Amino acid sequence: MFLYKIIMNIGIYIYEKVEVLDFSGPFEVFSTASRIHTDNPFSVSLISQHGKAVAARGGFSVNPHFSFGNCPDPDVLVVPGGIHTGEMEKDDVLKWISSVSERTDITASVCTGVFLLAAAGVVFDGEVVTHHEDMEDLKRLFPELQIVKGRRWIDRGKIITSGGISAGIDMSLHIVSKLAGREHALRTAMQMEYDWRE
């Protein structure tokens, strides 16, 4: 049985030089979780600022479903990492993340996506996690954050942050567990042939 809304909009923000597995891992988790559930509970979409194709890391071209202006309100927003520094300088991007996060049930980051959450004022203190190579930089820029080492993800209720790349898959399965039950998260991991590190 689905624990919350019948259909939840999962919005995944993508941008130039986004890390491929940071967004495609969560996309696979939520789309698989919906496909194998009798109620198809998740509607998953990729969102870019202007709705145009973006070049992810390695030149991987990705077509978003929506732009900021026409996307359905996400119930869950996932902000992946990548070459994030340029995104931190875009006021429109930070304002959008901040505004959307006020209305989400869950806002989550993968890897260096937490830099965008912090720059947008969505997370400003407490425990967070990011890619191990970026922890010192995160602490330097946002010294009020408590950066935790050795954790795949940290769940603070409405805000969930995860470590780098594949940790986003573990975090997304955790979110499925919160929303649709642990049994369904385990079924999703099995369908993906993925060894979920709970």
C-alpha cells in the first residue's frame, strides 16, 4: 500500500556538466519503483532551467521533460551533483530551488548537489553528507554545516543528503522505502539487480 499520495511527482534537476549517475541513478530507482507497483505511484521527470538539452559529464546529452516554467510542482526534488560551481552563481536557479523546496515533501541532494541546497538557503545547518573529495570545500564555504564522514546518506526528514554518485541510488531506495514501504524498496532493488546498502 502506498503510504502517502496516490501519485507523487519526482522532479530531478539537470544542468550542464551534471554527474550522469547522480541523476540517472535516482531516475532509474523511481521509475522502476513505479513500474513494478500496482498503483504506478511515481511520475518522474527531468527538469532543466530552460527546458533545453544539457550536456552532462562526459558529453552525455540529456533531454529534459520540463523547464522551470512548465514543470509540475515536485513532491520530491532531487538535486544531483557535478560541476556545480557555475550553478551556484545563477540567481534564478537558486531562487527556483529555494521556492520549490518550500512546497516539497522531500528535497534531496546527491553528491555536490548539497552545495546548491546550501547556496539556495534550503539547508543552512545540521548534518549533511557529500562526496568525500568535496567535504573540505563544503566546510570552507558553509562552515555552519556539520559534514559527516562515512555515511551513504543522512535523513533529516524533509531534507535528505547523500554521498557521491552511487550513494544517490541507495538514498533514492531509502526514499521509496519512506513513501511506499521497505518491502517495495527491496523489490525495486531486486528488479534493478542492485545490492542496496540500507
